[in-house]
Amino acid sequence: MKKDLRSHWSLRFLIIYRKMVTRNGMLYPILGFASCVAFLYMSFGDLKLSANFTKGPRFSFVERNGTQFFLNGKPLYVNGWNSYWLMAHSVDESSRPKVSAMLQGGAKMGLTVCRTWAFNDGGYNALQISPGQFDERVFKFTSTFSVSSFQEISNLHIEDGLDCCTVVAMSTFSQLFFFMMTTLSFWQALDYVIAEARQQGIRLLLSLVNNLQPYGGKTQYVNWAWQEGVGLSSSNDSFFFDPSIRKYFKNYVLTVLTRKNTITGIQYRNDPTIFAWELINEPRCMTDPSGDTLQDWLEEMSAFIKSIDKNHLLTIGLEGFYGPSSPKKATVNPEQWASALGADFMRNSNITNVDFASVHIYPDQWFHGLGFEEKRNYVSKWMHSHIEDCDKELKKPVMFTEYGLSDQNKDFQLSQREQLYRTIQDIIYKSAKKKGSGAGALVWQFFVEGMQEYSDDFGMVPWQSPPIYKLTIEHSCKLARIQGLIQENGNLKQLCSKRK
């Protein structure tokens, strides 16, 4: 389709060029030359204009050795955040600057890892339109052209009988070049997110599917199988046991991991900008509380990913609840319901191909009758339990990949959010000082200005909350000192020089 469109426009420009040369002396031949430039661009439009995206810092792959992450031979501890919306905001030109602003803002706070969605299944601006069918526009960023915008730039008016192509030929060379670039430039969406993150020195934890319905999730996969007449069940949990759906997901994983970034030219599986892959956000299989169904799926999919990509780390995306066979189900889980969700932190995280454990922290979602101090004390117990598990039994790092406090709580005060964040970050810092398995934490979630429709009761613009902003930078600097990175990193050196 793209080549047919290019051929059509190329022919139109050649016709106009001949008319200008025969009728209009020297001026239109010059403008005709501009048309030929456009013709050449359209003929070879697949060439990348990616010079600005190849000058980022040199990256190495993050590795794991026992209970620690390592980067370039040194232990790595992560202070990071969630911005699930990065790919969605890289599709449209008007919103793409928000992605750059967020990644730049994260870097200015000394943050090193951002967790974001690498999926959008079905629905608006879907990356995967149907099983195995992808919208290249979402992998890529497309800049579109409208006649009205061209009129604004060129101050030309399209009169009756004068089509857009003729207006282009009548414009100046610079106007024509702008039109050419605006109409036919393809800037990548998910490609762009990865390339821009690299430029800012940020690594990405990319999640591959949602257990929940937003952005499609496992519900969309089940609907696809049902619509095609191959689904075994209409239950959402058939995502985990239906052979057809497993094939759908494997095809998606294969496509993403082997994707060649059209900006950097690097396959995703070979790009160290990606910190790790996350199999699924908050998996639950409540139709099988024994946990066997989910365990089988995790074992199969983790092995599949590692057969394709041996460079990157892999985690699951668990909430961290202990399963029915764990003695901690009664002493550490928030309530009895948490052990009947079909997930089991210890059993799931012990899978060979899972490199590090993942845990979420939402005390105000799990408890409704406790006061703030009781919730904060519980968070401390929750974190220490999982760090102990990874130190002594799993022998793997643990990342607390989501934590937050809702501003919809009846007694909410912004100072409570600061206190909870400080508690979480202090526990990570103390584990890091002891070379323990507490490898990092990612706040849910950060935005930039003008994104209210994407926010929830946990979201914030960090620089609009001075106490949170200051706390975040302080934690980045404390972790950087443990790792000996401040003198090696110009940004950290400047950021942390006044925070000793």
C-alpha cells in the first residue's frame, strides 16, 4: 500500500514538472527541481532519517549474578518509575513530545529504569489488530498532512480546480520540502520509545500482555479465539490453557522480540536499552486456585522467550501474593483471598528461566479498615518478607515493580505519600548496602503536564510535588553512591553534588 501510494505521488510530480518546464520560464523549472527532490524521496522513502537517535550513551546488557543485578561488572540497584502510556503517546505527533519530556524528566531525577507497556491488543490505536496482524503505524510513528495545515505554512489558497499536488508545485522550495517531510516521514512509536529512552540514558522494563482488560489484555485474546471459532472457553482464564491462544501469544512475542527498530536498526532482542521483559502484568488464574494452570503457562512462555532472546533478563509481573501451599499465606498475605488467585510468589518465581522476582505494593487497595500507619507498617513487613525469600531461598533479585498510595483515600494527605515512598526506598537502600536481593523499586506512576485523562488516583507530575521530587533525587543519589557511579556519570555528579 505504501509503495502504491508513493508511485502515485511520484507520477503526479513528474507530470507537474513537465508542465512547469514547458510553460513558465526559469522560475517553475527551479520549483520543478524541488518536485524532483520530492520524487526521489518518495521513491526511496524507506531510508532512515535516524542520525539524531544514534548518539545516545553506550549501553551494555544488565546481567544477573545470584541475588544481584550487574552492569559492566558492578552491582546495579534501581530507582525507577512506571509510565505505561509511552507507546500510546508516540503514535500521534501532537502527543509525542510528552514522551520525550517524561524520559528527560526521569533522567534529571537520576532514575534509571522505566516500566511501560509493549502491548495494545485490539481497540483504538492497537498494536496488534488481530492475532498476528500488526499496525505498523503503532510500531512506527506516522506524521500526517492536511490541506489546512499546508495552507497555514505556505499562505497559499487552493482555488477551485486546483488540487493539493498543484499547490505543492507552486510553493517555494522550503515549503515543498516541509510538505514532503510532513507527509511522508515515518517516526516510530514503540521504536521511538526505545530510541528516545536510549538517548536519555533510561532503560525500559517492557511488559508483553495485561491480565486486566485495559489495552486488550487476556480478554482480547480470548475474544479473538472465540470469534474465530477455535476457542475452548469464553472464560478469560482460557488465555492460560487454550492451545490456540497460546499460539497467538507466542506469535506476538516472537514478532516483538525479533522486531528490527526502524530508527536504530537494532533488533529488540539485541538492544541493551531494554532492561528486561515482563511476561504479564499482574497474572491471576482464579478458576484454578491450585496454581497449576498458571504455573504451566509461565514455564512454557518463559522457556519460549529465552529460546529467542538470551540477552535480556526476564520477570513475571507478579503482585507477590503467597499461594495455597506457602506457610506465609496466613502470616504475610493481606487477607485470605490473596492465596486463592491462582498465583504463588515462591512457586512462580522459582522457575529456572525467570531471572528476578517481581512484587507490587498497594496497601490501601488490599486493606480498607486500617489507618495509614498500620498500612505503612504492613508494607515494611511485606517487603522484608520478599527480600528474605530472595536472599535465602530463591537466590534471585527482587524488584518492587509497582508501588503507590491512592489520593482517593478518605484520610489522604500528600505527606502520607512521601512517608510511604520513604519507607519503601529506605528498605531498598538498606538491602543494597548489605548487597542483598532488594534490587529496586518503581513508583506507580509519573506523568507530565496535560495528561489528566491518562492519570489515575496514584499518578502525579513529580516536579509539581517538591517533597516527592526531592525524595526521588535523594534516593537516586544514595543508590548511585553505593554503586560508585557518581564520578562516572556527569548527570549524577551534578545532581548529587549538593546532596551528600
